[in-house]
Amino acid sequence: MSMKPTSSKKESQSMRIAFEMNMDESYVQSMLDLLEDAIRTIQNKDNGGLSYEELYRNAYTLVLHKHGPRLYKLMKEVIEEHLRKEVRDIVQKSLYNNFLATLNTQWQDHKVSMQVIKDVFMYMDRVYVKNNKVDEVQDLGLKLFKELVVNHPPIKTHLTSTLLDMVSKERRGEIVDRGAVKATCEMLMALGIKTRTVYEENFEQPFLEVSGEFFKMESQQFLAENSASVYVKKVEARIKEEAERAKHYLDNSSEGPITNVVERELISVHMKTIVEMENSGVVYMLKNDKQDDLRCMYGLLQRVEGGLLCMCDAMKGYIRECGKTLVDSEGDINNTVTYVQSLLDLKERFDQFLKNSFGTDHTFKQAICSEFEHFLNLNPKSPEYLSLFIDDKLKKGTKGLTEQDIERVLDQSIVLFKFLVDKDVFERYYKQHLAKRLLNHRSVSDDAEKNMISKLKTECGCQFTCKLEGMFKDMSISNSVNEKFREVTKEMPPLSIDLTVRVLTTGYWPISPSKVTSKLPKEAEIAFERFKNFYLKDHSGRQLNLQPHLGQADINAIFYQKKDDVVSPKRHILLVSTYQMCILMLFNRQQSYTYKDIQTESNIPEKELKRALLSLAVGRMQQRVLQKSPKTKEIASTDEFTINDQFSSKLIRVKIQTAIASKSESDPERQETRQRVDDDRKHEIEAAIVRIMKARKEQEHNVLIAEVTGLLKSRFMPSPSAIKKRIESLIEREYLVRSPNDRKVYMYLA
């Protein structure tokens, strides 16, 4: 029996035959009895005198001689008997006295004994178990312990209730034996043999069910006793506590399921209630700038599906309410700059919420932009007001604004500009305001103006800003032309006035052709004719049309003030508009004029004439260069005007402001502007249709509508009906024709 198998396969086979021939049943039974006694000795922890080498050799011999089934059956029966009669009995007796500690002790003893038994039956594991596909020794020990001990009904029921009771006690603040719970959870996981089934069945599933009920009651208590912000903090603390419990003494795999239960019962079920809680919910936090509380709520709600959407909806409702309030109160705000500044302040406020509370979340960012776009376009005057706001910031004399401040304001203005649907309306107003700033030398700086145009160009493309850039180009060319004109006039008889001319390209500037030609003073007429001849000599084929409503003049004025029969002349330089100059120069000829006389002599349009006379005779006391009789605030055709010799000012240079009702347009003017925009849109829609059809040659109606809309939406949103009208117009003018096969299809005519 002490012989060892040789490396020769043939010898090994012959040796096996010899063993089979020499082993009788009594010898086999003696080896089985020896191994049975050894197993019991190991289970009783009295295995100090055993020879493991001999035991291994006997098990090896039995398997080698085809007695593996008897050996495996014997081992299983001995383990079953020990677990059933001894271990289970010990555990059952401890159900109400140190239960978990006893169970864990028996489990540890079983693990140790099974490890030794596994080593003894190692060859059986490698050969018999593998070939016959039965449980390995270690797995068999786990299954038997599970079936005979852990799953025994009294033990199983008590084990589950004990674990749940200990967790419940700790939730109430009592101290429990975490080590015993953790050891038990580890045992249940081990008994699952690479699965969680035993752990789930005996603990996790009932644990999650009981926890769900506990959190349901706790949530109702939290909601009844706390504000939204306190509720959020308590839920965060509960989630953290449950996660730590899973890490410290439950199985780590329970962290996800228990967290899901907490989130479902404390967040998902009540998220709408939390968000809409009166005097503490999202709207309250937004109103009172509770950025930290909002950040906590955002962090909590992002854990559950639909949580952020619920919070975002509440925020959107509040933004819409704030925006609608601003738009509705616009009529009460006299200053359009204040109105736009209020919009910018509101946007800045929500940008801070987005950054500090919502983590620059894309959904919240889109919601903020969507709501601002909605209520900004509720007010059809928004494009005009935004242009006026920018005009105010880019004018000279704006106090307290550094270059950095202006840059920041322009960036904010561009944000509002992005929200405008009618960008072409804004463009028309912006051109008007820019023209006034450039022609009246009111721009704070060319760099600031060009910076704004660059921002508009980045947003809408070069087509949007080409005319604005053309206005700057005209100003630059005009400076060069004036310098050249002065050089040329040095060789001619001197003029009685100093003339500076701005040559404006009709397509670039918002200039309406004057229907009436005003009569300039003789000196100005001569100077202008000289410039006209000079300019057309180098630019033949061009036309120069005077635009007196856009011009300015500096007049040397002498007022003969009479005091105590002593007449003393007082000199001033008056800064006036071209129309005001024409009026004042008439008084060099005679002392007084009626309104009718001035109108006849100057040929100034009635509307402009009244505005000029109001400034000169009815305006501020410090600017009343003329006296009006009778002294009323309205201009009548019979009113008489004379020079106010008592005019006095501390300033040598006195600017006479033109009477303006308000910065924004009146309703008739606004309608006129809108009509011009609509006329321009017709041409743009037709150009877009022709561009698309020229490329496609043939296109279906709905597809063409969609493509035209996509092409023009960066400037304005054309309605399908407007596009359809332009299509009909192009068909009438034979640019398009309907397909003879399908009336809904258009074909391009080259």
C-alpha cells in the first residue's frame, strides 16, 4: 500500500488492475469507517491526533478504485447528521438568548470543519465530483447548512425578524451589535454560492418591504412638521445614514436597493408636494434668493426620474409670471431704459440661480431661455426698446460707466437680442439710432460701436450688419472728402461759413427722400453748391440730395440787451439743427415773422417747422431764443415770433434741444415702421423662395414652406400664409409654375 504510482501510463494502468484484484469489501469498509470517524472528529473540533496524510491516501484509494459514490454519500450523510442533530439543536435553543452570536459561532465552526474536510477529500473533488457533476465538497457544506439550519422554519423566521428588529432599533437611535448583523449578512451571502438569492430571501426583500413602510410614515411626519428646505436636509441625512448602514454592517450590494426605497418613498412620491410647498417651495426660494436651499433641492431631486423636470416646471412658471408682470407694467414705466434694465436684471438673477443652484444644468438653461423668449416677444415694442437701451448706453454723457461696464451691458443686451423673434425690426430701429449717434457725434467711442456691431455679426452673420458697417465706412470716407474739399477751397474765394458735409449712401442709411426742398440761407446755399460741384467732378453719375433734417449748425448770435436805457450786446454760439438755423437766419432781415411767413420763407415741412419753433420759443427758459405772441404752448398759423433780446445764459455755447415728445416712437410712427418692415419682408421671403427653387428646380409645397422658414428664422419668423402669398406672387410674375401632375408641387422657371 505504500507504493506510489509511477509516471508511466502503462504501469499506472497495470497497478490499478492489481489494486482492484487485491482490495476486498472488508478492506473498503474499513477505510470508509476510518474516514467517517475522522469527519466526526473534525466536526467536534478534536482533530489534533489525526493523520491527514493517511486520511487523504485512503480517500484517494477509494476514488481510484471506483468507490467514489460510496465515499461521497458517506461524507454527505455524516455532515447532514451533524447539522441536523447537533448544530440545528444548539441554534434552536438560543432563539431567545444570544441568537445571532450562537448562529454565527456555529457557522464559523462549520466553515472551518468544511475546509479541513475539503482538504481530506481533495482528490475526490478533482476526479469524482468533476466527472459526475455533483456539488464540490465546499459547496455541499454550504447547501446543507442552508437547508438544514438557516432555512429550518423556526430559525429562518426568527433570523429575519431579529435582523429587521436590530435595524429598526438603530433607526430609532438605539445601539445594536453591528458586528453580529454584519457576520450574519456575510453568512447569508456565502450560502448563496456566488448568488444573492439566500441573502435576498432571508433578509433583503423583507428588509426593503419593512423599510418602505417605515419611510412612508416618516415622510408624512417630515412633511407635516418641516418646511421644504428642512425636509430636503432630513432626507439627505436619511439617505446618507442608510448608505452608511449598508456599507458598515449589511452587504455592500444592499446600498443601491435601500437607497432606491428611500428615494421612492421620501422623494418620488412627494416631489410635487415638496416643490410646490407654500411659503417654502421652489417659488418661495426663487423669490427670496435662497440659492443654497435650491442647490440642496436640485441635488436631491436629480436622484429620481422626473424630479428635475418637476422642479424645472415650477421655475418656468415663476419666470413666466415675473416676465408677464414686467411686460404688463411696461405702460407704467415711462423710461424704456428702465424697462429693458429690469429685463436684464431678471435674466442676471436667473443666471446666478443657474450657476450657483442648478449646476449649469442644460435643461434648466433651456427652460430659462425659452421662458425669456416667450414673454419678451409678448411685447411687440421689445425690439425698439432694446435698441433704445443700447442707444442710451452708447451715447456720450453716460455717467458712471467704464469701458468694462459698457462691454458687460452690451453682452447682456446681446443675450436679450438672441431671444427676439423679430430681429429685422430691431435692425431697423438700431440703424435709426446709430445714424443719429454718428451724425450728431454722440457716440461714446467708435470702438464701442464697432464692438456692438461685431457682436451682432457673430450672432446673425455679415448680411445682418453689412449696412451698419457701411454707415461707418461712409463716415470715414466723408472725413477724407471734407479734408480734400478744404484744400481745394483754399484756392477759391473764401466762403462766409465753414461747411462740413457727410456723404451718405442711400442703401446704408435709414433716410427717407424728402418730398419738400427746404430753402437754405444764401450763405449755406452757396457753400453747398460749391461742395456739390467739387464732389460730382470726381464722382460723375452720382446724385447728391440734401437732407436738412439730419444736419446741425453753429450760429454766432448777438443779443442786444437793454437795461436802464443802456443797450449792451451779448454774444453766444448757438448749437442748432439745420431747420432751426434756417428760421433764425430769417431774423437778420426783419424783426418779426408770423408762423405763416416763416413757413413760406423757409419751405420747411409743417411737422419739422413746429418742432423747431417749439424748441426756440416754447422750450426751456434758458433756450428761448425767440419770443412768441400769444404766449401759448401750441403753435398756430397766426402766431408772431420775434428775437428775444433778453435771452441770457451762463454758457457761451448754448445747445438748443429739438422738442421731442419721447424717445420711443408714437403709435402712428410705429405703424409706419412696421409697414416698412413688412414691405422688406416680402422681398426677403421672395428672395429665399427663388434661392431655394433655383437650387431644387422642383419642390413640394410643405417642404418649401419649411425650408423658407428655416432660412429666414434667424431674422424673423415668417408665417406660412405670408410665404404662400409670396409664392402666388412669384407664380403671377412667372418665376414659378405649378406642376401639371401635382398642384402642390412648384417648378422653377429659368
